[in-house]
Amino acid sequence: MKHLPDKTVERLSQYRRSLSNILNTGKTHIFSHEIANLLHITPVQVRRDIMLIGYTGTLRKGYDIADLVALIGRIIDSDPGQRIAIVGMGNLGKAIIHYLHEIRSRLQIVAAFDINPDKIGKTYTSVLCYPMEQMEEVIAREEIRIGIITTPPEVAAAVASELIHAGIRGILNYTPKPLNVPDDVYLEEYDMITSMEKVAYFAKEG
Amino acid sequence: MKHLPDKTVERLSQYRRSLSNILNTGKTHIFSHEIANLLHITPVQVRRDIMLIGYTGTLRKGYDIADLVALIGRIIDSDPGQRIAIVGMGNLGKAIIHYLHEIRSRLQIVAAFDINPDKIGKTYTSVLCYPMEQMEEVIAREEIRIGIITTPPEVAAAVASELIHAGIRGILNYTPKPLNVPDDVYLEEYDMITSMEKVAYFAKEG
DNA sequence: AGGAAATTGTTATTTTTTTAACAAAGGATG
DNA sequence: CATCCTTTGTTAAAAAAATAACAATTTCCT
Ligand SMILES: NC(=O)c1ccc[n+]([C@@H]2O[C@H](COP(=O)([O-])OP(=O)(O)OC[C@H]3O[C@@H](n4cnc5c(N)ncnc54)[C@H](O)[C@@H]3O)[C@@H](O)[C@H]2O)c1
Ligand SMILES: NC(=O)c1ccc[n+]([C@@H]2O[C@H](COP(=O)([O-])OP(=O)(O)OC[C@H]3O[C@@H](n4cnc5c(N)ncnc54)[C@H](O)[C@@H]3O)[C@@H](O)[C@H]2O)c1
């Protein structure tokens, strides 16, 4: 499969989550306009996204929910599910670990790292916190491919370098400091302040 | 000023934050390519964004940092700064309040709401937590225009209705449940799982 | 002074994303 | 059995965003 558009991947992730919930209700098929209603987008967009991943529903019956969920799973995460490390076990880091554990996704945080001796060796929602010195070894051993950064912004760039050096392939940066990474490492950044200021601006305008 | 593109508003927010930091160093002017380097984007994009807000730099000297920061401020937030309420004082809610306080932005969280009696009446990083019943009154009194939702997903829709009923103009939803709001309320949603799955997908592909 | 280099502001082009349009399939209805 | 309705898959058009191109101006250098 060629590479999917950015936005399509985002929506696929959302489709899967909504559809997974519906599966439990016993419903087996769903129409594009029903999916669209769940996410408040248009049916065309849904059909187009589904077309891009090569799935095809049945006319007048819609899409087989279980099949679609399974296919999106195979596309988004590799088969056993992705293994993740998180660096910086402060407020945000702990909240994220807790959240991910509770939501039971196929994404799994399998290691935490920090420099604070009070945190090292502790377990947070069943994830053990290691010292930074063991990063390379742990990431290799646990086959971790993705890193989340929730340290103070001043050290974000250094942490990113260490992660990359340890062999990570993708980084999710929650620090407000924009990072610079090599082309073969995928970087996603999110800053809450930007979101809030965006709301502030557009709420003002109408 | 006509309405700015979505993405431009996001970048303006980032420009302001980076430039504010630089102001403290005594530097007074900056070139488009310097700004671009800070955020790892292209100089053209910077110039274009700045053009859109009607600011103009001086040739061969670049942009006056203080002026630009002030102008972006006038554009993004109304003059005294925006007042925000947050609903749901769990892990994420507390982390956000703490973060916003520490970063000292012009955005100000001035009220928190929860249903848990243990949390009501408490103060989190100097923000008082009110019971849900007082929402309408507090939002009016404090002139709050923006609401952040960090409750469990099951109650997100109900909370959004209450916020809107109380007169809020913009909502930032951190719950994984997509919301439906009237046209005159601006809605921004963010789900960490989607970000992580996006990284998972693109880290795999290369 | 005159030419070269740097840097902005703006228009043009390309790429990406969304939205619309519509033919084809299949079932439902009478 | 013929017709009508619904829903998919796909192509076409439109809108939004990013990138490139480049003229105009200022400073710098000789
Ligand atoms: N709290 C939020 O809601 C929030 C929101 C958006 C962004 N952020 C950003 O996320 C980051 C973390 O926020 P927080 O509130 O959790 O901060 P925090 O201070 O509570 O946590 C930071 C953690 O990083 C650890 N750390 C410090 N230096 C380190 C290093 N060199 N290597 C490894 N670990 C190190 C600290 O020991 C601490 O545990 C900050 O950059 C903040 O700006 C936070
Ligand atoms: N923790 C994270 O990092 C994280 C990340 C992404 C999304 N989320 C989402 O953010 C939300 C909050 O996460 P959390 O970890 O802070 O959960 P949490 O359970 O710690 O906090 C939820 C809070 O909401 C309050 N609440 C419950 N019902 C309410 C109601 N009807 N009105 C007002 N308040 C109510 C609870 O008393 C509690 O204080 C969840 O929807 C979660 O899925 C969390």
C-alpha cells in the first residue's frame, strides 16, 4: 500500500476506536453516514478514506465492522502492537501512562525514564521507571520503537538525541520546544498553549 | 482584518512564544529565516504569515521583535487576555492548570469545576474548584469565554451543553469523545491516542 | 558612486485536502 | 417483473495550504 495522507491516518485511528466500541453492542454492519455522524464529519470523507485502504463494503449493508477494525489495526500498528517509552515522569507523564493503561489500546508503554532518583525504580500504573543511563539497553531489549517526551523543555532536544541514538523510529513531543530530527525519524509535536490560543482567536471572531 | 487561515493562527501562537523568550536576551530584531529555524519551518512561510497580519519589517534589519509580539497578542487574545474555565479536575486537569500557571501565558484559568465533593472547594495551583451547579453564575461573573473539558468521556457531551448554556464561546475538548456544538461555538479537539497511532504508522513506513 | 549581496513583500505554482457529482449495484416495493 | 430508492466506489472540481519565484529596496563593499 502506498503511503496514506496524514489526515486519513488520523481519521482511521478515530474510526477504529469508535467502531471498537460499537462492536460490543452486537451490531455487525455500519453505513458510511453512521460513521460520519459519530465523528461529525461527512460520509464522503469516510468512504474516501476507506477506499484508500482498499477495503470494500457491501452495497445496502454497509461495512463489516469487525473486518474494518481488524484491517485498520493491521495498517496502523504492526501486528503485536507498538511498544512505547516515555521520558519524564512528572504530572503529564504520569497522566499519560494512566490514561493509556485505562483505555486499553494496542499501544503499550513498556518503559519510563527520568533523572530524579525519587522516581527511578518506582512503578507507575505498572510501568517501571529506569534511569536515563539504561535507556539504550532497555530500548533495545524491549524492542521499543516510539518515544514520548514529557520532560522540561530545556532538556527536550538532548532527550530526543538520546532516544534517536538508542534506535527509536518515532517521537511524540509534548514539550513546547520544537525539535529537530533526522529525516528517517518521524516527529509529531503538540502544544496545548497553541490549541488554547487557537480557540481564543476563533472564539473571538465567531 | 479578515479571518486568518487555521494554520497561520497556530504558527502565530508559536512565533509569539519563541519571540517572547528572545526578547529577554536583549535582541531587538530578527530575520524571517531566524524565526524559521526556531520552529523548523521555511522562511517563506514566516514571511507569508506575517504579511497576512499586516505587519511589515524593515529590509535588511528584519522584524522588530517587540512590535511583532505585541501585534500577535492583539490579534490572538483580546486585550486583557482570555479567561478560561476547566471542567474535570483529574490527572489531566491538574496537570494542565499547573502547566499554564508555570508558563505564565496570557491565558488564564480562573475557575475549575467538578462533581467530586472531595475536590470542590479545594484550590489547585491557586485555582478554586466549584461544584457544577455554580457553573452558570461563575462563568458570567468571571467573564469566562473558553472552556476546557477533561472529564471522563461519558459525560463530555453533557458538560459541553452546560458550558454552552452558560455562555462559553469556545471549547477545547481533551476527551476522546467527539462533540457536537452549534455553529457559533468554536470547537477544538485533541486526542493523544490519535497522535500516538499516527506516529506508529509513519514511524513504520519511514 | 556603482555593483553585489541580502532580505522583504507579493504574486504564481504546486501540492494536499475536502467536497461534490454521479454511475453502478442491489434490494425493496408494488 | 419493472421501477424506485439507497448506498457504495470513484472520478472530478473546489478550497486550503505550502512552496517557489522574483521584483524591489536597502545595506555593504570597493
Ligand atoms: N502539565 C501539562 O499539562 C503540560 C501540558 C503541555 C505541555 N507540558 C509540557 O510537558 C513537559 C512536562 O510537564 P510536567 O507538568 O509533567 O512537568 P514536571 O516538571 O512535572 O515533570 C518533568 C519530569 O521530567 C524529569 N526530568 C527533568 N530533566 C530530565 C532529563 N534530563 N531527563 C529525563 N527526565 C528529566 C523530571 O524529573 C520530572 O519528573 C513540560 O515540558 C511542559 O512544558 C505539560
Ligand atoms: N490523562 C491523560 O493523559 C489523558 C490524555 C488524553 C485524554 N484524556 C482524557 O481526559 C479525560 C480526563 O482524564 P483524567 O486522566 O484526568 O481522568 P480522571 O478520572 O483522573 O479525572 C476525571 C475528573 O472528572 C470529574 N468528573 C466526573 N464526572 C464529572 C461531571 N459530570 N462533571 C464534572 N466533573 C466530572 C471526576 O470527578 C474527576 O475529577 C478523560 O476523558 C480521558 O480520556 C486523559
